[in-house]
Amino acid sequence: MTTTFQPFQEEHHIFRQQVRSFAENELAPKVDQWEEEELFPNSVFERAGELGILGAHYPEDVGGGGGDFWMSVVKSEELTRCGAAGVTMGLLVQADMATPVINDLGSREQKEEFLAPAIRGERIAAIGVTEPGAGSDVAGLRTTARLVGDEYVINGSKTYITNGTRADFVTLMVKTDTEAGHNGISIILCPTDVKGFSVSKKLKKAGNWSSDTAELFYEDVRVPKRYLLGQEGMGFVYLMQNFQSERLVGCVSGLEGSKLALDRSVQFGRERVAFGKPLIKREYWQQKFVDLYTKYEAAKALSYKACAAYNEDKYVNNQPLSMETTRIVSMAKAYVGDVTGEIMDQCVQFHGGMGYLEELWVARAWRDARLFRIGGGATEVMRYAVAKIMGF
């Protein structure tokens, strides 16, 4: 008798093999070039859409596969096998960060215009939340959308926007009431082929080189009122729900990346001889790796518990996420950030001087992983959120 939690069914296993094949056979051979060019091609989105990877967890009536959240978990885990977190990031923003709110809130017309082509990889999506003066403090957003007749007039800027240089539309957080704090935030779907929109800067990053990150500028951009998602003033509530899936796919992606780094490092330690015997035979490193694998297992168990709670609320019961689910997700985000950071740092240390060379895979894995403790909610903010929920 086994007590192991097994959320995956046959369809998940089949999907896992499809995504793994895509990552290892179609993406991995090219990521070195894409990292050097600091961009992967748009055709990757199209190919992922063609294979059904982007929409596996979306309903069939919008072109998805009709699966549950565990499909997103599988996708997030297996895409890491491409070897470049920038590629994984771009695809996950498309599938799990910029588009879920369209499925949750969108009208039939909005889904046909934005969601369905994003699932097919024909239109590239970005999510516009962070601004030069507002990140984790979402209530401090300054980008405005003023209703004039049947159009919203948008002014402001966004920064750190993944897929920003090439997005066909942005799921945009704006202030529709500047006096109402977080109750004045709304979400508008904003195409990028409109007058007044511009990419003001492509940003250079410490890691995730192959994903484009941009600063966006809006000057009297006009979009139809029908591009409003859900209700005016409810954007903060919608975003807090949407953030949870973003954090979870980040958790499982980051953890799988760290597991791959551990496995590859152990293999290196079997082959690397120092002072007369393989490095992995040194007692210090044996104990260190046992501890790292143990922390990985603990972090994965917590992440899967959070994924199960999210799937139960959203896919089984079709209800808003409970505060308990939000608490567990926030805990997982904070803990996984600490664990993946420690694992990647120790893997670099284990490789010695070679670990600090760009020509070796571990340097890229190390710098890519650093983003996780910042993006999608900084670790400190996650702990603050948990403390508030628990009444501290």
C-alpha cells in the first residue's frame, strides 16, 4: 500500500512525454543561440500552440485541451528541460499569467479575439502590472484609463514586462478611479498596434536572457470600452486570484530546474576526481547533497499541496480561491524561493571555478534561478501576506 500523493492520470503522463519531447528535442539544441541573441523566435509560441501545450488546461470551447491545473504543473516542470529559463518564462507568461483572467472573466467576443489565438500561439500575450514606481504594492499603480464615450484613454508606463517587445496585446492593470486605492483598479485588454503605444526600452537582465523584457509607454492610447475585463474597480481582486496560478507554475518550474541541477551536479561529482577520489565521495558533499535533495522533496510536497488546493477550488468546485489556499500558495512561493536559491548556489560551489564560467550550464541555471525570489511577488511580500492571513 502506498501513501504517496499521485495527482497524475494517464492523460497527464501522455502530455508529459509530449512536452518533454518538445523541450529536449526542439528547444534545447537551440537555446545557446537564443541566449546569445537575447531572444527566442516567435515560432516557438506557434509550435507550442500547434502541439496543444499552451492551452492544455483551458476549456475545449476556446480551443484548449479541457484539462485541469495539473496540466499546467506538467507543462511547467517539463519545459525546464530546454535548459533556459528565459524560454520557459516566455511560454508560461503566455499560457498561465497573461491569459487565465481572460478565460475567467472574458466575454465570448473577448475570448475569441484574445484568448483563442493566444492558445494557438498566433498572438503573443504579456501581462502589464509592474510600474517604475509600483511593484508588489499593486495599489500604488499610476497608469490610468479614463472612460471617454465608448473608449478608454490610457496614459502611463509599465516595466519588467516579459514578452513586452513583441506582445500583440497586454493584459493591463490600470487605475480607472484614481481616488479609490485598490478599489479603483481595473483590467483592460490592450492591443499593441494602437496609436500612442510604444516599447520605450528593452531591458537587459542578469538572467533569463532569451526572454525579452521591456518598458512600455502609453500616451493617450484609446481602446474600446468592450476591452474591459470583468467589472470596473474589481481588478485588484481579480489580480490577486490570478497571481496564485502564476506563483504555482513558478514554484514547480523552479523546483524541477533545481532537481535537474542536482542530478547533473552529482553526475559531475562522480566523474570529477579531487585528491585521489571522486568529488561526490567526499563526506562533506555527500551530506550536503542529501540535505539539498531533502529540501527539494519538502518544497515539492508543499508545492503540490498548494497545487491540489488551487485545483480543488478553481477546477473542481469552480469557486474563488479560499484564504487557506492563498496561504499555502504564498508559503510555497517563499519556501521554494529559498530552497531553489540554496540548491543553485551550492551547485555552482560544487563545480568550483568551472561553475563561474558562462560556457558551463550551471552558471546560467544559477543566474536564471535568482529571479524567482523577486518575480511574481517577492519572498518578503509572500511572508507578509501569510502573516496577515494568520492574523499576526
